[in-house]
Amino acid sequence: MIEYKSPEISKKARAMMERDEKSMFGAHTRTREIPLVVDHAEGARVTDVDGKTYLDFGAGFAVVGTGHCHPDVINAVNDQMKKLIHISGSDFYYMPQIEVAEKLIQITPGDFEKRVYLGNSGAEAVEASLKIARYFTGRPRMISFLGAFHGRTFAGMTMSGSKKVQRAHLSALIPEVYHIPFPYCYRCVFAQKYPDCIKQDYRGVPLIHCLSYLTDVIFERLIAPDDVSLIMVEPIQGEGGYITPPKEFLPALRKIADDHGITLIFDEIQSGMGRTGRWFACDHVDVAPDIILVAKAIASGLPMSATIGKASLMDPEVDSRAWRPGVHGSTFGGNPVICAAAHATLKIIETKLIDNAHKVGAVLKKGLNEMMSRHKIIGEVRGLGLMLGIELVRDRGKKEFFPPAVTRDGKNIKEVITGECFKRGLIVYGAGISSLRMSPPLMITVDDATTAVKILDEVIGLVEEQLK
Ligand SMILES: Cc1ncc(COP(=O)(O)O)c(C=O)c1O
């Protein structure tokens, strides 16, 4: 919780923090790590109420991919506001909704007919996808991963395996969800070593140990795979710590799903929309899911999500097992103003930002990797494009799992680092057990990347001295 009475915080900022604390729901707001009281933002810069400007390497949790307040998005929203703000996309036709759906069909992986459901938040896309797969297969059981984050609704929370605080005292959750370990190779729960952990399955498909645990243990001892409706996975775990699985992971998961008629769902809510230097993280290994979920960066900060799936799963005209009209819907889903923002966003990402994420991401990753030679508390640097994670440990030479590295006064070092970066004008967030995530707007420059590395280098050096 932020100590807003600290003398370092201005009177103006403190007054707002006090009002916020007295009015806002703390379960939602009191996990804040830095005392940032925002006035306005543009591009990759955020200015606080005292006029201090920060370089934003968080992008509002990977949402403002196009940068804050992109002029093309503002113009698209303004134009649409004058024409139609709301009528309800479930009951009437209008062009912005159709255009966005068509574009999403075009850019998402999979050379098959698709359908799109537009919702308002990531968790809503997760909910929709579970309903689609459960309805279609008629099977009750679901597979998810430890470390996953899929949102805060009952289904999202049940599918997540991120932090116990998100689930405690809220049982009963949705039944029949089984969590298996995600390939977090740096801290492997099976104490295996990649790539030594790979074995071939009976067809010669390379199977990393985590997945042979699914096929050889879970599917043999606990659940029959033909009782399983879906496997939900983040191609790169976001909240879990920007954990990037080995390249064998998604292709093998695809084969397992195909073998058993299981719907494979990729939650690309954080990793999608150009962040990794391709439209989607799964594009890097050429694997198409049956359903893909997007949200966050899709409308440059306006609330929107999309569930894009095979037409056979979503349209009873294509397959009679798909859900009927009326099974699902949303009042605001596909709102014309937000669709206009999304359409403008998709255009900016396609024409400018995917390449930039790739190019500047490489510079940033190189800079972070070079820091490793100076700092033993960096365990590894991982990720793709501008979705980069830094694993923080006490000493890279001596791997430890729990507890996370702490300073002499008992603070998790990821929190100390984010706090010190903030004081030096850089916004970064922690993630997972003990990681930092770099998720800047996709329009940052090479100079921005260099500035961020310089600040991090100084801060990490400082924190290294304070270790217990
Ligand atoms: C991978 C992933 N899925 C789902 C969600 C939930 O999205 P929302 O907060 O918009 O409901 C998030 C949010 O952080 C996420 O990162």
C-alpha cells in the first residue's frame, strides 16, 4: 500500500490520494506500487499533477500500445461520437463493428473461417471462450496453467493460478479446472533442465517435461482426455512474470488438443496486438489456436475485448453443435465509438508498430542482457519484441525458488526496484514471484530504450548493495 503521508509527496498529490482512499474500493486500488498521481500523458510520457514527466515502460498494463492519446485514435473517436455513440451491436447493424470483426479475422492466426464476439474486458473474452468450448464439446473438464492470469470474474479467477490472494475466501469456484505447471524453465517445479527435459512421444513429437506430465500423469491417473473441453494458455505468461516458454511448447499443446478433440484457447490479451514484434506471440511458432482472446491494447485504452474463434465453434449454420442465438451477448459489446478506436488502432499497429516493437525490442533486450554482466541479481532476461521480463534473484550463480530475494529490511526487490525507478522518472511494473516486466508503448524510440536501461542499471546496482 502506498504511504501517501510521506513528505516526498506534494500537498496536491496527497490531497488526491486521500480522497481516492476514502472513496475507492481498496481491493481494486490498494495494490498500487508507486505513488503516481497522473495529470495527462502523451506518447510514452506521463506527467503527474506536479508537472514531473515520466518515461512509461508499463503502458497502463500493456494497454496503450499506440502510445498515450494517439491523435489518429482521438480523431476516429471524435468523428464517430458525432455520428453514433450507442445502439447495441447485438440487435442492430452498423459499420464500425463489422469493420473491426473483419480486420480481426484477417490478422489472427489460422487459415479457416472465423467468427468474432466483441466484449468489454479481457475477463469477458475469457468467459465467452469457456462457454463456447463447453457448449460445443459438451465436456465438463478444463485445463489451465499455474502462474496463469485470466481475469477477476469467477471463471477468470478459477482459470487463473497466479496468486492465492485472488482466490482466497471465494470458494466454491467453477468446478473441474485442473492446473498444470507452465514451462517456467528458470524455476522449474520438476527440477528439470531444458532442453534435456525433452522426450519424444510415440509419434516422435518433442514433448517438454511439463507436457509429458499432462499426457503421462494427468491424462492417465486423473482425467480422461475425452472429458476435457478446453485447454487455456497464455503463449507468454503476463502477470506470471513474462514467462516465455520453449519453442516446442505450443506446437506440442496443439497436437495434444487435436489428438483428443479439445478446444485450444490462446489468451493473447497481454501478449497480442503487435507487442512481441508479430501480431500475436503464437505467430512466432506458427501455431493457430481454435479460439484466440484479445483485449488490452486493441482500442488504445478504451475498454474492448474480442473472442475470435473457428466458425465451426461459434456458428450453428456451420456446425450444429455451436451455440445458438441468444446464448451469449453484451449491451456494450461492439460499441461503435470503441470500434472506431479499435479500427484506428489496428491500422497504426499494422503500418508502424509491429516493426518498431521488433526493432526497438531487440535494442532493449541487448541492453538488458549486457546488464547481466554487471549484476548478479539478474537471473535471466526473456521475452519477445517489447514484452520483456527480467528475473530477479539473490545470486544468479545460486538458483533459489522461494522465497523471492529481499533487501535487508525485508522488502521484495522487485518492489524496491520499481520504486527507485519511479524516483528517477521511469515507470516499470513488477510481475510474478520476482520479475520486472518491460511493456512500454510500442512507439518508443531507441533513445527511450537506452534511457530505460541506464536508469535500471543504476537502480539495480543500488539494490544489489541492499540485499540481505
Ligand atoms: C493474459 C490476461 N488475460 C486476462 C486478463 C483480464 O483482463 P481484464 O482485466 O481486462 O478483465 C488479463 C489482465 O491483466 C491478462 O493479462
